Amino acid sequence: HQTHSGGTILESRQKALDMMRAVGIPDPLGRFNAWPHELSGGMAQRVLIAMALMNEPKLLIADEPTTGLDVTVQAQILDLLEDLVNQFDMACMIITHDLGIVAHYCDQVAVMFAGEIVEQGPTKRVFQTPAHPYTQQLLAATPERLQMGIRSQLGGQPPDLFNLPTGCLSQDRCPKSTKKCETPPPMIGVSSGHLARCHFAESENKAGSKVSD
């Protein structure tokens, strides 16, 4: 904080205490010098969020923010992030494998496979009408569908990240894969703001407008 703000040690300390209060840490002065092992998992996560807010970012990146936390604490942390986005007028990017978190907290979603975005758009639209086969497979494997007695399983093997295949990266795991998938698929406009990197992505205009990478 001192490097970016040019402030004094005392000013940085006060800023840290303010951020600890902002993220809901009780008795921030008493916990200021606490060691990590003296904090609960949820409290330690709040400290990390406070640290990330020190320089008042416009974008907060939360990478698996609920890992290792019980369900109740997970909800508290996610609700906190939502409140902070509004309080500090910033954006928040959540990186997660939990589609329930995405559905509940995210306005936009980008689905990645082997380090590449294969589909992106408004969360509600992508979840209701997924255009990429991998997105469709992910949504078909949610716990809710398992409870309904519907079991979905990805076929094939994940690609070797050191020797990626030519063309579509998910072709070995895709039930719709054809010879055409050996060529790199374009990013196709499925509907307004909804894009999918697939030769067979269905679009509202049926032609599918190609979007440059």
C-alpha cells in the first residue's frame, strides 16, 4: 500500500484496519497482529479479501474463494464479495468450478476448456441455452440432475496441455465431434452478447455470425 499510495506506515496501518472492518472482521485492532493459525478459515479468507482491497482496485479477482470452507461460511464470503462490489463500485471475477455459485452470483459467465474460453455470455442465457457441447455436458452433470436419476459422463481424455491437438481442443471429449473439428473453430455469435467457439453452435439467425478472436 505504501508503494502505491506514497503514504506513511501509520496511514497504511489505518487503511488496513479500515479494510478489516469493511470485510466484517470483529475487533480488527485486536486481530491486527494475529498469526494465520489463530484465525478460522472464514476469518482468514476475510483477511485476504481485505488485503486485496488495500489499493482500491477496480477489479477483484477471487480464485476459488470458497475452497476449504463449510457451506455456511461459503455463503457468507460470497455475500460479502457481492456487498463489496456495490460498496467500492468495482467488478469481481470469480474463478470457480461450482456452477451453483456462478448461477447465483454472476451476471456474466465464461466457460473454459484447456485454458481457452469456449463459451461466454449473460449467465442466465448461457445456462438456459448452452451452445457449446462442453457447456452442455457440464450443466448435465450438476448434482440436481444426479438427484433426478440422470447421470452424465464426459467421454474421452483431457488433452495433453504440452501437446495440444490441432483444431477444437475438446474434440476428443465431444459427442458431436466430426472431421470438421480438426480445424480451429471460430467464435460464433449465438445471440446478443452470447458467443460459442464451436463449428456447430446454433445461432438465432441460423447463419451464425463469426467473431474475431
